[in-house]
Amino acid sequence: MTEPTERPAPIESSAATATATATATGTGTGTGTGTGTGTGTGTGTAERSVAQRRRVSVRAGGVAVRLDLRTTGVTVLLLAGVLVAAAVTVVYAGTRIPLADMMDVFSGAGRRADRFVLLDLRLPRLCLGLLAGAALAASGAVFQSLSRNPLGSPDIVGFTTGSASGAVLAIIVFGAGPGGAAFGAVVGGVATALIVYGLAAVGGGAIRRVVLVGIGVSAMLVALNSYLISRARLDAAQSAAVWLVGTLNGRTWSYVQLLGVALILLTPPLLLMSRRLHLLEMGDDTAHSLGVKAGPTRLILVLLAVAICAVATAATGPVAFVALAAPQITKRLARSATLPLLPSMITGALLMVVSDLVAQRLLAPAQMPVGVVTGAVGGAYLAWLLSVQWRKGAS
């Protein structure tokens, strides 16, 4: 959403104008060179003027940033949506608690039953949903930008499946509890990322092949998870199967603290490197010419994104399609050429909270895992996205 003032846009615009002028001059010999050059330059000028009208510069304390007006407006609306969804979740998820009783609880008084419902059940679930949605969306935005592919999200290329495999191994083989499952999920996610990028890097061109390699690795890990569950004791298999769907049921403040600390540590570096991430989307050669070391920058971004995805998966299980859908929804709302990182995180939080509210109320009093809802919605979204990509390729 914010970008430093020293953007490379003027360099690119000048180069694009010069190229368009040269092309029009070369191809228009004998057929009206002046007309071709004037048209191309006029079109480029009009596009630049539209882009400039969408941006404003803000200076504070000697630091200047540029704000995209549409992206800023979309971010504000998304924040408002998150607040509304959170309020509805607190009030209407499960047994309705009168507003006066809720205020008593938040002021330190209130009935013991109301305190238990609000402070020990609803608020931890809500906070974890917000944090997990933001974390998954941030990871998805980074991987989609690096792979330059809308399908390059961690749940498609196998990173969340790898985290799930690590947790299943910890639960079934080692008999681990929630803490051990979380540790196994982090180890599994990082190991899967190393395997995917290692296999994709063979012979060069890792970015172009990472999605295909990740899909293959993910399929093998799904088979491994199914085998482990089929050979496990009944109680361990049930625990692993519920965890594999992705759920916020029964989550306590300890999960919120785990994911909150991870976001506090990992989000600032991601936001600070967002400009370099956007430059990498234009290609390694272009990024290098603008002062970005492509290899080290990509490695740092991958490690940060894998870590934030693994911790989120450790807290909630592999909730499907949030990392895939949130960045693309934000990009279309903001009509941005790149994937805005912070608005994508807000969209992910909104998707997770709304999906969890649907999961709690759709079959009430029974509660579904949130992964069931995101999987159903995300499957339809994936089919739509593939059809759009296919039409673009066909045209």
C-alpha cells in the first residue's frame, strides 16, 4: 500500500516510450511516421497521467511515501469488513449473549458462564482466525509474486501439505500433543519447501517449475498422510484426521500467542521487502538493473513466507485456499499490477473469520471445521481461476 518515492516507474516509462517511438518510426516508414509516433506517445502519456492521478505523496519527518488512492480505499473498506465480521462473530456465534452482559464481562464483572464463553471460547477462536488468515494470505502473496503465477500459493505447491505431514507424523508415530504437533508442522513445512525448491532448481529455471514440482510433491505427501492414518490407532487417526481438515475448534490463547509472536517477528521484514518483491515480479534482469540482488532477496522472502505459513498451519491445520484466493481477490479489488501485501493480509483475515462464522452457524448447534467451508468456496474459486487462465491462453 505504501511505496517509497524513488520508484523505477519513470525509468520504465521513459524506456517504454522510447521503444514505442522507435518501433513506430521503424515500421511507419513511408506510411506516416509522425502519426504513428504521436499516437504511441499520446497513449503512453495518457496511461501515465491516469496512474499519477491515483497516487498521492505523503511526507512526514523527512520520509516521503506514495499512496495509491484506490488501494488505500480498498484497504479501509476491508478493515471495516473485518471489524463488522468480528463483531457479528462475537455476538451471534453460538448462544447469543445480550450486549449488556457482554459489556459486564469486558469490564471485569459478569456471570461466570458468560466469561467462559466469551473469554475462553469465542475470543481465542476469533483472534486465531484473524491471525491465521493474515498469515496464510501473506505467504500466498509472496509465493504468487515470486512464481509469477496465481496458482503459486503454499496450499497448491505443497507447503501446507508438508506441514500437515509433519504434524501427522508427530501425532501418530511419536504420540505428540498439540505442542509437538505444532513443532512437527513447522519442521514439515520448511523441509517440504527445501525439497520443492531443490528439485525445481535442477538445471535452472526454479521459478518456472516450482508450481509443477510442488503439485507433484503435494500429491506424494497426501498419499503419505493417508497411509499413516490408515495404519494408526483409532484415537490417533481421529485426532489426525480432524487436524488435517483445518479447524479453529477448541483453540486456546496459547495458539494465539504462538501465531501472534510469529507475525510480530516475520511481518515487518516482509513489508519492508515488499518493494523488492514487486521488482522481482518484473524479472531478475530488471530487478538487478534497479539494484536488487535477485538470489539473496528471493531466498530471504521464501524463508520468511515458509516460516509464517508453517506456524499458521501449526496453529490451525492446513486451512485450504485462503492463501490462494486472498491475494488475487485483493489484486482485483485494487486493480493493481502487483499483489499488495498488507491489503492481502486483511483480505485473508476477513475470509477466515467469515468462513468460520458460516462453519459455526450453518449446521448449528453442530460446528464444522473451517477448512470445510474454505475448501468448498476455494474449490469453486480455483475452477473459475483456471477457466480465466485458460481463456487468456486461448486468446
